[in-house]
Amino acid sequence: MATVARDQTSGVSVRSGIVDCDVHPAPVNVDEIRSYLPMPWRDRYSGGGRGFFGNPVHGARLDSTPPGGGPTGSDPDFLRTQLIDEFGTAYAILLPRAFCNLHPDPDFGTAIAAAFNDWLADTWLSRYNPDGVFKGSITVNIQDPAAAAREIERWAGHPHFVQVMTDSGARAPLGQRQYYPIYEACERHGLRFAVHPGTDGMGINVQPSPGYPTHYIEWHTCLSLAFQAHLVSILTEGVFERFPGLGITLTEGGVSWLPALMWRLDAEWKALRSEVPWLTKAPSAYLRDHVRLSSQPLEDPDNAKHLLQVFEMMDAEHILMFASDYPHWDFDSPTHAFPKLPEQLHRRIFSETAREWYGLPTAE
Amino acid sequence: MGKHIVGRVSSVPPGGRAVVEAEGRSIGIFNVDGAFYALRNSCPHQAAPLCLGSIKGMTMPSKPGEYIWAREGEILRCPWHGWEFDIMTGRSIFNPHRTRVKAYDVTIEEHVDGAAVPDDEDESVETFHVSVEDGWIVLHV
């Protein structure tokens, strides 16, 4: 169980325990979201996710269906029992799945994003949140960056929204200038910008592989391709020079590819620096100040030492944050997904780094 | 080592299962076409409650592009990550030699001397005649 103490000097309550950086709450049904949509969108919205590349086995933990019925992740009491209380979670970062940026009509996508934000704020961030364990992500439709920036403004200052989020599915790499109104708003309000897999190759978005793979296993393995492309774009376009206060959370995009990609990018930069002269240091040198990765789905090599070596190569102590992805099928257990870690590294990954990143109270 | 009565044969029909506690362990009992099997209710991967998973068949080894569905009702899939296990042996499908869950013996007995009888059964029951068809499912841990 997470315990709560009150900081003697600041009066801010401090929850001890781990921080879980990827938890998925769900509305009880489509009508719950509809109730937050104005006309004409209320009539048009019928829910729905990505439409294909469904998991052929099951998409969510079979034991995560609430005993009283409803979708997985829709019952706050059951989620607390199965996740928060079970693992002593101090804070859970919530990322709802609106799939709003696959629509050709940007106004429709923006309306869906706003409805999810209103819903999350009314329920999981207030009614269900008397102890403040839940921290939210502001869903934005990146296909209309100006509207996305206005949506961020609408929620700025909310005590429980700690970041802005988008699916990785996009029409262009995320370092490009059309997205800058979003980053400017994030920087202005001290909100992190999170990228989470979803809608790649769906609707109006491009697929980050050569065409469409045949199987879910291919598509799901290659989710990290979009993250790699987005990260290289963000670093080389100089997004962090332009927005020095911006931080990007790469959620559920994979972990172990990072050191190899950074070696490759840094090597390219030595030769091609003149193409991107605004970079003031090697691309990888921006990571510690500006980028964090969440851990799930953590790679699981046969030899656990290899994973610990990757952690050292990638500066995991400073940039890796635990995530479970509850209630999805590839849930990583806080007690079983990782090899045994040195105590200090465990504390960083499971608590400290995320508390610093999201400005959560830190126990002394 | 002990014998534990799970219940009457009729309480776990073919295709069904029961999850019981025995000697501090959670164990799933499965009836596959009238034969009973028992597996530890903890996945060797991340300790998920394995025995709550779905009971299915499986795609058998085949040529590329060919699908052979067989062994219906004999395969248990972990409720979290979907790893497949052979209910009869506890061995995983992807690596039967190295990845397996503990399997226990199950017998069907008419008399249950020396076994712990469930609280809701009359303890004098072993003095009655019991037919094999509705005998006791006995788990050996």
C-alpha cells in the first residue's frame, strides 16, 4: 500500500510508493463520452479504436474485467484493488485512448479530444480521485495544431493534468514545424508532451514501415519504428533548442533500441552537423534534459545481464520510468517484469525520475 | 505431500475448471473430455493467475500459409500475455523443455481415506458408497 505523509514545511501531501507512467482508464460506454460532445459530433461519434490489427488472442488482461461488468479499466474501485493497492502505487499517470487523430475531419478529431478531457477531468481526476493518486494526460488532436494548443490552454493550471498526449500515428514526423504551436503551449504551461502508440497507418496517418505488415505480431513489434523516426526528427529539427523547456515522454515505444539509435545518430551528426547547424551538441546529449522513456513493454532477453547492460548504455538511471500499461494484455508487473536491479537504479526507475519529470511530491 | 478433495466429478464438467487452495498454493483443476489435470495457478513468466486464462485449441506446426487448428480444449492461454500451455503436462507450447508450469496428479476416487474433505461436505460421507462416475476429484500436492 502506498502511504501518505504530509511534508512538514510545505504542507504538500507526499505519497510513498512507485509511479506507474502508463495506465489506461476507459469510459463505461460510448454514451459517457457522447454526453460530453456537442452536436453535431454527438450524433456522429460511435466510439471505435484502430479498426484493424486487433490482438488475435486478447487485447486486455482477462482478469481485468470489472466484476460488476463494463470495459476493462472503467471501474475505479477495481482498478485500485488490482493495480494501485496491489503494487503500492503512489501515482498512476493516466492515458485514455481516444484515437482522435485518425479522422480526416480535424474538427471531429478535436471535438473527440475535448470530450475525453472533460470526461477524464470529471471522473478519474476528481470524482474518483480524492487522494490524488491519478494524474492525467490532456488528449490533443495533432492534425490541427492550433486547435490542439487551444485545448492545452483550456486545461492549463489544472492540478492533476501533468502532460499532453498524442498517438504516435501521424502524417509527418513530430519534429516538424507545423506542430510547434503544441510544443509552445506545453512549454508555456510546464506540461510534458507524451507520445503513445496508436493509429499508425490508420485513417489519414502513414504507416511507419514499408507498407502494411500482414500480422499483429509484426505491427506490434514494429510500433517502436514510429518512435525512432519521431525522436530523430525532434532531435535534428532543433525542437529542444527552440523550446528549451519542453520535455517529451516516449510511452510504450520500446526501450532497448535507444542506445544503438543514438550511436548511429551521433555518428551521422559528426559528418552532417552542417545540415542542422542549430544543434549545439551531439543529438544524444539532449536526452537527459528533454526525453524520458517509459519501460513497458520491456524487452526480455534470455540473459538478464544483457538488459542491465543496455540500461547502462542508455543512461536508464536518468531517463527510464516504470510503466505497467494496465489493463492491456502486455501488462508489465512491477514485481516481475524487471531483472533484479541495484537498489538505487530501482528507486530511480520506479519512482524518483517520474516524480521529478512530472513535478510530483518527493519523499525525503 | 497430501491428498486434497476438490469436489465431486460432476462439479467440474468437461471443459470446466476449478481453482482451489492447497498447501498454500493456488492450483487449477481442469476437466478435459472427462480426464482431470491440475496446474499451478501462477504463470512462470510474470506470475499472472494462469489458470484463469482461456481454454482453447491451437494452431499446429504447419507450412507457411497453412493453418491447422487442433487440440481444442487442451490448451490454456495465460490471461495476461497469452502464453500457451498444454493443460495435460504444464509444458509451454513455445518452449516445452524450458518453460513450464508445475503440474500435479489428479485421481478420481470412490473412497477418500486420509484426505481433507471440503467444509461443505458431510465428513461422514466416506462411509457411503460412491460410484466412480460421481466420485471425488482428488488432487495430489
